[in-house]
Amino acid sequence: QQPVQSPQAVILREGEDAVINCSSSKALYSVHWYRQKHGEAPVFLMILLKGGEQKGHEKISASFNEKKQQSSLYLTASQLSYSGTYFCGTRGHPGTYKYIFGTGTRLKVLA
Amino acid sequence: NAGVTQTPKFQVLKTGQSMTLQCAQDMNHEYMSWYRQDPGMGLRLIHYSVGAGITDQGEVPNGYNVSRSTTEDFPLRLLSAAPSQTSVYFCASSYSGGGQETQYFGPGTRLLVL
């Protein structure tokens, strides 16, 4: 089953913050986050492998709670370039390479 | 490095026709995969491979075949195209472990089946 992302869509002004959540009904080994702009391929943002691990990439960071089977992506001081659709990609255990992607969150940043 | 390349960029097929979508990578990645993305939807895994000669099914494998004879190439074959296979197809590759699983996506092939 597909991980569920929330919210489905969000509109921000430049400089505002946002949180995107990814929840799975199955146990997770790793979570990847991607951003896709319209008409383009998804671009990798970060991977989280351990429970409770948090990573950062410029003003974008993420956390992973493997016990709750959830990951959250934090966008701080958003920029126009952050606009796009964000997907989480999940992997159930280290022995499988079946990546299951979430439902997606559309983010629009306005000037 | 060219990264992940896909051909063709766009294709129109008639119902029942067959075709092969090409995917190649020059990063010596063990893992390669094919996804389809329907309008407003996420990515769904069709088939994947963890090395030459090793392939497995993803979420939506019906109607598609794959083979992996070399590390670089991972073609996707549509056996008998159906309108339900109209979609954008992405190929991706990555290392297969050790935390280096960044998936690099190709530019996509837009397929229209009439």
C-alpha cells in the first residue's frame, strides 16, 4: 500500500515554513525524499536510514521515526525554487529493493 | 557523465503494438528500476534489477517485460500496448546499499496509446 502524504497541497509565501508528512502502514527500513517540478524528473533530496535520524540539506531537513512508520520533511524560510511536488519513497527492509512512493504533496511558494 | 538516459522522449502507439523503451546509465550502478507516473499520481514501480541477469517485479508488472544483460542497460518492453498504459515512464538507477541509495532518474518517456 502507498504511504500517505499530508497535506495533499500547500501554498506558502516566500519565507514561510512548511512540514510534509509521510505515513506508512508497513514497517520501514528507509525513507527517501524527492522533489519533482512540472514536466521534469524527480530529484533526490535526502535519505534517512535510522529511527529518529534527522538530516539537513540547506534549509530542508527531515526526520524518520521508524517506530511510528513516519517521516516528516521540514522546509524553512521557503524560496520560490521550492515549488514542486514532494514525494517520499519507502523501502520496507534491507533485503528488498521495492521502493514504494507516497501520494505526493504539491507545494506552491508565492512571492 | 551522461547520467541516466532514456529514449525515445515521446511515443505514440496503437493498441496492440509492441515497443521497447530504452534506458542506459554510465555510473556503474547495480540497481536500476522502471516506474510509471500517471497524471496527478505518484510513481509506481514496474520492474527492478539489482544487477546484470537479476530482475524482479514491482507493484504493477503486468503487460511489461524487462531483461538486464549488462550493467549499463535496462530496457522495458511493452508486449501489447493498451490505452491503460498511457503514462510517463521513468527509469532510475542507484548503488544498491551502504546508504548510497540515491536514485537518479532519467528524463522520462511520454507514451500515448490510442
